[in-house]
Amino acid sequence: MFRPMIFLLRRFLPVLLCGLATLGRAELPPAVAATAKPCCTASAPPPVAPILPSGFLGWTNAYRLQNDRAEAVLVPAIGRLVHFAPPQGASPFRLESSLQGQVPAEGERFFNIGGDWFWPVSQARWASFSDDGKDWPPPAPLADRPWTCSAWTDADGAQCARFTRAYGPPLNLEASRLFRLASGSAALEVHQRIERTAPSDIPVVLWNISQIAQAEQIVLPVEKTSKFRGGLKALMGRKPGRRQLANCGEAATYRVSPGAETKLGSDSPRGWIAAVRGAEVILESVTNTAVGDYPDGGCVVEVYSNHGLGYSEIETLSPELLLAPGTVLENILRIELATTKSPLDACPLAAAVRALAGP
């Protein structure tokens, strides 16, 4: 049901840049053990050919990864992937126009400009280390801060950029996101990693969020064996009614409702989620090898949709683990765009997205 474009439809197998592994302690379900490795951290070998920063929408230190089929733009000053599109094309990511070119003010806890980012701790844990005991906005240790970035062209022609950020007490973490756009490819691969640098009793998670502007429909995988009724869990308010939520066998489609604020989660191990606007589709999928319980009662992917604010967030998660010092949690996120021949109704769209996502 999808037609090929000059961008972002051909899938490629994830390149495992590092061995994926994690360690959990007895307080949480067991996980695969691993010691910290230099890959995907600031101590990795120097790049083959450095990519220098340039300007983008008022920021002076943006990094561009590009080939003849796609372009990604990262801004370390705000720790976000802000653009991913075909050359000269439009990105589905929301970017608040009044905040473009700016950075968070001193003490600002959430810089809601949009784009794509991750948090290393699930929201259900935030109140435990927040000064006010609340789970919103993010507590001070998670507040938006600049990330360190380096970018380069690898020996095989892939263009790469590495974000790194240290989180001090009480988290004691080093986080990194390694973005890779292979030569001739139109899909962006993101190797995400958290390393515990000192003792902490706060579990960690790789919780990735992409804010999509004016999404009309969201497609999530659902399983017959799900512990959630209908394969989806309402994480905010009531589950939408049948006019907004269609169960289409192995996937469900949520039609964004005017004026509604909705959050849904799926426990499907297939780990993909898509946002759709007209005939345009953005599909994100996550590969987790860690073993353990997922946040929010077992959700692997989630959507938060706020029609009034004009955006939806598509989210992927890893298991939540309590890391010991010197151990890591890793996964791989894959981002791709596609189009359908024309806008589709709920279940034909679900079938098309399932075909794109694969088994």
C-alpha cells in the first residue's frame, strides 16, 4: 500500500555498532549483564572525517547528517534531533516557531520546543527525586541542558553524530545517542546508551519521544495475548471510544480527536509506533535486548496526543533497570518516513503500517 519515494521507504538491517547488554539488580527482574564499553561514549576512537557545525533556524552549532536521500539536523545546545526529511523536504517534527534559535533559560525544567529526545528515567519515578514531590515538570536533575556533540563521516561513508550528557546526583549517569545515516540509506538509526557512573537507587529507562506536528492518526501494534483490554492501556483518562479508536487485528488506529488530550500504551513486543498526517507516515521502531519490566505497567510504545497544542508524541521505551556502577542499558531506535498512495481509513492504514514495520 506504500509507494516508493526518493526517501525513507527502503528498510535496512540495523548495524549493531556495539553489543547490546544490560545489568539489573535483584530489586528488579534479572537482565543480561555487561560491563561498560568505550563504544558510543566520549572515549570512542576519533572520527574518520569530522563534520563541522553550521547554522539552522537561528542556532549556530547545528550538525547535519545528509546523503542523496535524507537529511538529519541535530542541535546539541537543546539536546534534540530537530529535523529529519528528504533533501529540501519538510520534517514531521514539531518545532515551536517562537523558540527556534533559542536555548532553555536558566532554571527552566522543560523546554517545549518539540523535536526528538529521550529521558533516562520514567515519569513515574520523577516525584521521588523532585524538590516539590511532583511528577511534572521534570525534576531539576532532568532539566534540559546542552549535550556534547561530535560528528563525522565514517570509513564506510556513513555520516554519524554522537550526543553525550552527564547526569549528576542522584542519577549518576552518562547518556549517549549515536545517530547514523548510512550512505545511500534513507533511514536514521539511533544507538542509545546509559551507563551508571556511581551508585544510585533510581532505576533507568531509555524513553524516547518524538513530537509530531498536527498528526491525524496514530497506529500501534496490539497483541491477542496482551494483559490490556483490547491490547491498549489508557494512561490518561478513559480509553477513546470506537469513533476514535479502531481495533484492526494486529494493530489499532487512534484518530486524533478535536480538543482531546489522550495517552495510550501498548505492551506489544514488536515495539513500533507510527504517526500519520494525510498520506505522510513516520514510523519509529525500537530493538531492545534487555530483560525486565517495562514502565507504565508494561508499555513498550506509547502515544500522547494533545489536539489543542497541535501535536502528538510517539514514544518508545526499554525495560526499566536498576544499574550498578559501570554497567549499561542500550537499545537501537530506527526512524523512517513513507507515504501512502492516498490518505487511508483506520484499518487499511493499520495494514499498510504493519507491512512497513515487518513481523
